[in-house]
Amino acid sequence: MSTDSVVPAAPRVYVIHDNPKWITPLLEELAYRGLPYTEWLLSDPDTLPAFDFGTAPPHGVFFNRVSASAFTRGTPHAMEQAATIVRWLESHERPVVNGSKALALELSKSVCDTALTAHGVPAPRSVAVFGRSSRAVDAALASFPSDASLVVKPNRGGSGTGVRIMDDAAAVRAYFASEDFEPAVDGVTIIQQYLPSDEEALYRLEFVGAKLVYGVRVDTSSAVAGAALNNCPADSCNASEPSDAGASPEAAPEPEFYTFDQIGGAAIGGIGAGIGLGVGAGASIGAAPSIGAAVEPACPLKRAVSKFVVQPHFSDAIVPVLESFLAAHEVDVGGVEIVRGADGVSRVIDVNSVNSNYNVRSEGIALVGRDHGAGRVSGWESVGALIATKFAAAYPSAVGGVANTAEVGLDDATGAGASSDSSVVSDDDTDDATSRSSDDGQTLMDQVTTQAAQALAVTA
């Protein structure tokens, strides 16, 4: 993290976020591209600058990566703080990745549901409940058959926070009245039509620049009716934490992922068309949840399925519809979860409109990423390319400033940069970075622009 006490004069990338665990891969990607960056970490106010909204913000490209689940990690007002900062940036025409229009969808699932319907995007029926009174719940349940399976989730959430599958209306009423009920941070809870599928899976589609990067098949066969769910794809969401605070990272148990041979090429290329959520039969409210782990179902064929399987060549009729929707709402980096019903129609069950996480291990199994030589661009590489493109477009004359203030320089036009752990490079490091770009016959910004164009071309 940059610890500059004075706002730097040269343009740079500013990353607005609330969870360091999720943002580390992006910072490494920015370092690889030689882009100087500063974190605005909303969960650590002591490191933030003083925001004087009566003055102009610093020059740069601003990546809004705030999370709707920040309140579960002790930062209850991160979304509102990000919204205030973003509006300030936009009022001064600073380039923002995931601006106010995208943030509005993340602040409220009911607002997002309304936008999906208005745009003609297929989605299950969703009804908002204000509070938790029996009268409010009964009014919402009147929109569904009494024996229909339903999904209950907070109007604002993330990482599966407060999301539960219910067998019927009676189970929903019992949940709202129980001590297990998780109230939404904004007091609004969504009851949504549940979409079953024989595949016991859903697909998470990752978009950058309103274009599909790849799809991820998410195995949901471990879902239990009434229990909490977690389909967060980030590696940090699916790895156990060390039990001892002083233990080394190596002491943490490895997350459950399968090898390429165990999964098989068919799974990587696309397992048929089925997508959906599987619910354990006979489960009841309060049953022990199974969160973020691979499962061992009775069927031996299903044992060859990991929690997350990246599908680089994912295709579905809903993709262009979603690209149009995301472009209309200026969602630069986001993920959309879909399920396919018995009628073969894919429907949207959730939208993450200002953030996304990428499972790096699953990407590796699918040979996604520059290190694997298959020409498949990873999630964070796509984000880095987008930011680099916006940077080059907004500050074409900032070549010297970037080269002289870069926190991390490129080793060469195609090689990885130095570690992003260094907050500032020395004078010698800066001179070295400048001389390398001159030796290659390219300025640092030329390198950034070239890499961005190549990455976006592969993604397209």
C-alpha cells in the first residue's frame, strides 16, 4: 500500500476497496504492468487521506472495488463511503471503473431486479420484504405458490451472506420468526423464486468492459435447505484460516480442489447445458451448512466435479443480453450468476455490479492466464488491461510521470514486475525502469498500451 502523506502530482491508479485479501492479485497485476497505484482502504480509516470535497481530486484512474459484504467484516458503511467518493470523482470527470450507475445496482438487489426486468433480462420473480413482521412476510409470500421452494436473501449482501434456500412458504415464515434470521443491513429482505436444476450447479459469468471473459461452473450439490450458502469464487473465501493467529500461512489446510485429470477435459470444455441449485432432500432449517468446500456425493461420477470449474469458451444465448445490460448500467467489472430452468432458459439470480473475485487455482486448471501459454486471459489480467487502457486514454502525456513515479517497474515488455510489497522504489530502481523501457525502444506507457490491447484482443 502506498503511504504517501501528500497526494502525488503524477496520475496513478487508485484502488477503493475494503478487503486486502481480495485485492492482492489486482495489485500484483498493476505491478506487472508498471502502473503506480495507491490503495484507499475503507476498512482502515487511519490510512485514508483527508477527503476535501470542495477541492478537485487527484489525477488518475479510480477502480471502485467496494464489497456489499463489507459490513460482515466490521466496515458497515463502506458502500455509502464509496458512493460519496465516487460521486466526487465523477463531478470532476475523473475516470472511474464501476461508477455511480454500477454502484446503485450493488447497493440494492431490489433496484437491480427492477433494472433487469426493465432491460428484458430473464430473471426469477423477486419480492421485497420491509422488516420481518408476519404481516409483511405473508404479503410477500402471496406472490408465490404455498408449496414453492424459495430463496431468502438480504437486499444488500455478498459472499452468500444471509442467503438461504427454503422448502416452502411455511419454512420461510419459520425462518423470519426464528433467532437464526439474519436481518439485512438496510432492513430489506428479498424472497425469490427458486430455480431447480438436475445439474446441481449454477454458472457465474465474469465480465470486464461489459464483455464476457469466461464462465465458471459452480457446484452447488452441497447446498442444504435452510442453511447458509457461500458461492464466493475467491481463493481466500475457500481456504481455511490458520487456527493459531501466529501460525505461518503454510499451516493453513489447502482448499479442496481437484486436479485436471480428476476433473477431465469434458468438464473444462463445458458440461452440457444444465445449471441450477441442488438442495438436500428432507433438510430442515438449522441444518449444518456446508460452505465453500468440494463435496463427495454418493454418485461416483459426481466426485469428478470441483466447486469451481472455469470454462474459457462458455456460450449461452443470455450472454449478449447481459453484455447489453452491463454496458447500459456502466458496469465495468462484475459477475453475473445464472441458472437454467427445465425450459432451457437461463435466468439471472444475482449480479455483482462493482466487484468480482477470480479463483486463481481454478483458472490454472483451465490453463487460463499468461503463465500457461494457452492465450486465455485471466480475470485479473482482463481487469488490468481495462485499467491500463483507461489510463493510457486519459493521460497519454503522462509517460514520464509514470516512469518516474512507478512503485514497481516492468522487468521487460512481457516479463513480470518486481514484488508489489514495496511501497516506493528507490531512485536507482526508477532509473533502471526508465532505461529498460528505452532499451526496448518503447516507453513504459507504450508497453502498458500494447499489453492492454493484446489482452483485450484475446478476451474478445
